[in-house]
Amino acid sequence: MIKIGIIGCGYWGPNIIRNFYETDGTEVAICCDLNPDRLDFIEKRYPSIKITEKYLDVLKDPRIDAVAIATPVSTHFALAKEALSHNKHVFVEKPICSTSLQAASLIDFSNKKKKVLMVGHVFEYTAAVNKIKEIIESGEIGNVFYFNAWRVNLGIFQHDINVIWDLASHDISILYYILKEKPLSLNATGISHVKSGMENIAYITLHFKSNLIAHIHVNWLSPVKIRQIVIGGDKKMIIYDDIEPSEKVKIYDKGITIKNKNQEDTLKAELQIEYRSGDVYLPKLEPTEALRVECRHFLDCILNKRTPRSDGESGLRVVKTLEAAQRSLENHGRKEKIDV
């Protein structure tokens, strides 16, 4: 029986608590939050779970094998490192840390302590994203030309991070997970419409060595909620709509074939484009909750001493990309290199 302690019972914390609580072979023994109202909320639903406002009560509890951290990003490094120092396995929500230096330090420390360090890149555990990864790796859509993502909604405005660090981290983790090629550089632009100065709208364009290009639009000030990714290949195209209740992934047998008409004067060669419009099909997806899969994966890694799918290195790649986007944002869209 793996005993889990949860630090952070705010927006996402209750979902983590529920999934660990309902997973065989685990016991959620203690939960911590600074807000008494959030603790009352947890206590009423889970009377067997001990509650506390002091995070050290979780870390110093000798019964606790692992800690899940769902707190503001600025606290991730300190809490995760202290948890590791108390010999706890660590599951920390995305992004793993506020800086790549912190993330690298955390990876080294977890290796030294021989403890599992896992990042909550929850979309890597969805049936939809894994099906897309399978389709791309099979070569069905051919060479990938573009990756376009929209992640917009009205709120929630964060107080310690801007919209890139909050929302774009999801799509960046998906991009790294499903594509073999890594971006070399990016440009980012954005703007703040609130007094805090935190950008609430941003656009990121990622550049690759090949002719692949990726574009991510994130927005806290949209009248509608959109969670969509379009991936175009030279054979087929994919649309992933996470808002759809059942038809989340659609494969389109559409594209173009480019031919040059042979002429004596090659400088005047006519470019011919042939359009192809075939069938659309919906691959079958397993009806599983991604967070449940993610929590079980964390436990499996602890029990069987495995490296998590979304390990510290995965978290570091995302943070390095977010840092490059932040530098570009602060320099009016200047191209920035990504060292991943």
C-alpha cells in the first residue's frame, strides 16, 4: 500500500485527491492547504483523510511514501526539493519549476535520492493524444508540415504566471511527446490587459530544421473555450478537439500534390497543384480519465522503479521552451534559440 500526501487542495488538487483515493493500492493519508475552507471541503468528502495547514506535517510524516504537489508554480521547486530531502517520491504539477536551473537541480537531486520525480503533463496520458502519436509514428499522415494549437477561454487569471506558462505548457508538452523533431527557435508576442502586467494573450511560433512549423495561441480573454490542435501532413491531416465529448480525434484524407509542368523554359515552369479530398474517419478511443491513468503510472513507477513518461527531463524541456518564449515576449518577438 503506497501512502500519498497531497500539498495543495485548490483548483486541481481535489482531482488529484479523488484519483489517488479511488486507485487500488494507494491510500491518501493527509492533505495540506493554507486555506481552511479548502480543507473543510476535503474533510467533508473524505473523512478518513487527515488535514493540515502545515506542509511539514506531510513531509515529516514517516507513513508517507510519496507527495503530490498542486500549488502555485513559484512554490514547486522548494516544496519538491524538501519532499525529496525527506525521501518522498514526488509528483508535481506543470510546469515543474519556475526556471530551467531549478528544474535541472531537482532532476539531479531526485537521481541522488533515487526517488521518482514526475511532472503532471496530463495530456500525455489522454487516449486522444496517444492515438495521435501512434498515427504519426505509423507514417499514416506522412511528413508533418505544421502543428497549430488553440487553447483559449475566459479566465482563470493566474497571479504568479502569465498565460504562456499557464496554458502553452500543455501544448508544448504535447508537441514534444508526439513529434520526433525538436524545435530550434521560436518567436513569441503577447499583451496584458490587466494591472498585474501578466500577459493574458500570447502567440508562439516554433521553428524547426525541416519545413515543419508550429503555432500556439493562448488566451485568457476569449468568449468561448477552445481546446483544439490541427496537424497537417503531406498525406493526411488530424484535428484534435478536446472539447468534443466523444469525437475528439478526426483523420482527414485530404491534401495536395505539387507538380511542375515540363516546359523548355524552366524559369517559366508552371506550378501545378492537385487537391485530394477523401474520407474522414474517427479512430476508436478508450474512455479513460487521463488523470487516473497518470496517477496509476506514477504508482507503477514507484513500485517497479521505472522512469515516468513525463519525467523531470520532460519537464525541463518544457520549461526551457517557456523561458525562450518569455525572453522573446519581453523583446518584442525577437527570435530566441531553444536548447532542448
